[in-house]
Amino acid sequence: MDLPELALRPGLLDTVRYAAAMWEFQLLHFDPERARAEGLDRPIVQGPLLGTYLARVLDGAGTLEHLAWRNHAVVPVDTGLVCGGSVVDGAATLWIRDTAGTTVVSGSARVRP
């Protein structure tokens, strides 16, 4: 079964809220000057925040038992993203792509009905 796609554009406020909730205050996620000092054009989205988007894609697919993902690229804030995937016999294959169609995150999960 194909999962409904989720379109997102995580912004600076999203990274600040995530940092506050997780007590994870790496400045390169919300401070443009720090991001530039690290050689980035702008702050980047936290990898674990991207993982939460994969969990959101699974909403309604069943009870989530396991979720794993791999970040393949740095995702700058304000990047358009599309999250999706499919579930077959409780095994989910998940992905997040940017607006250019590049897979920036891939993942897998187990769900039960």
C-alpha cells in the first residue's frame, strides 16, 4: 500500500522548536552566522527532526514498532520536502525527497495493524 505523501518546508522556527523540545542546541540549526562559519549557506534541519517526518507519513498505517532512517544529504531550512513510502506485510519503505527529486533521507519501519 502506498502511503499518502506529506509535503513540508521546515523553517527556522521548526528547528528552534525541535531544539527546545530535545534540549539539542547546536547553533548551526538555527543561527545563520554559525551556519556560514561552518561553510553552509543557511542553518540546516536536524536529522532526528527529519526522522519524525517519516513517522508522520506512517500515521494510519498501523502501530509503529520500529523506525530507522539514514540521512543522505544536509537539508537547509526552508527547503521544500516531500515524504512518502509504502507498506507491504507490515514492512515500510520510506523516503524524503527535496524539490529537485533527490532522496535526502531513506528509511524503513515495521508496523502492525
